Amino acid sequence: MQVIIDDLDKKILGELQKDGRTPLAKLADVVKKPRTTIMNRVQKLEEGGVIRGYRAVLSPYVLGFSMQAYVLITVRRSAAGGSKPSQVMLAEKIIRDCDNDAYLPWVEEANVLTGQYDIMLKIWVKDLKQLSSFLLNYLPTNPDIVKTETMMVLEEVAIGRERLIPLDKVKE
């Protein structure tokens, strides 16, 4: 469903990106429109999928994840199983396994790629031992994984969830 975004929507989205808990009354004051107008606009943006949800953004570091890495995976080509490509099914399996096993890393992101690698995982681990176990013990148990390459993050420069989408670049 195509949602048309106008200047008022951009103002609302800009405020909600800064603080998703902003009350409708405060949003109405900031953008100088009636509360019912703001409520209707926010509902339209939610129903149209522009606003995907509201949640607390937690710090992995504070919660005990001391290292982050990107794991690139090349997958053995096989026929798609059902309606999903094998790369998607493998990524979903890895996520499920990691979610269900406290000794495996937390997978923050998983993407199917073009190019030399098929899957890219952004993972968080508690320590080097957990990363080593994931790379040397868990991943090799999957026969569809041909090779992997791991890149450790040395320093975060721009954290994705904290960067605001530049609404001036959104077409109306």
C-alpha cells in the first residue's frame, strides 16, 4: 500500500523518531495541529506500514555483549524448499537456533546478499570463546555452508537504530 507523506507527516515522523513515547498531545503542540488530526495521521502512518512499531532500544554492551561481528556466509546452491530461497531458510534457521540457545550469539541482523557471499549476519557475543564456538562448532554442523568470513567490529561510528531517517529526502 502506497502511503503519501506530506510535510505534516514528516514533522510527526521526525518527532516520533526522536522519541517514540511522545504523547499525542505533545506532538500536537509541537506541530501546531489539533490532537485528533495528529491521532489520525499517526494511525494512517501505522496502518500504511511507515511506522513499523515502537520499542525500547537496548544497549548490547550494558547487557553483557562485549563484541560484535559480521559473519559472511557462502551457501551451497540447492533447490528452493517451498516458497523461500535456501539462503533465507538457512538464515532463519540460524536465527532460530541462536534465539533458543544461550551459548550461541545474538543475531541482530540477517540479510541475503548479492555477490561473493549469500548471507550476512550481524552478531553480538559475550566473549571471544562464544564467537569461536559459533564459528568452529556451530556453523560447520550445517552442510549447506560452504565457507564463512568473519569481521570484528573495532569501533561503532554510526549506530543504525540511533540514526534518524532523513525525512527531507522522502518524496511526497
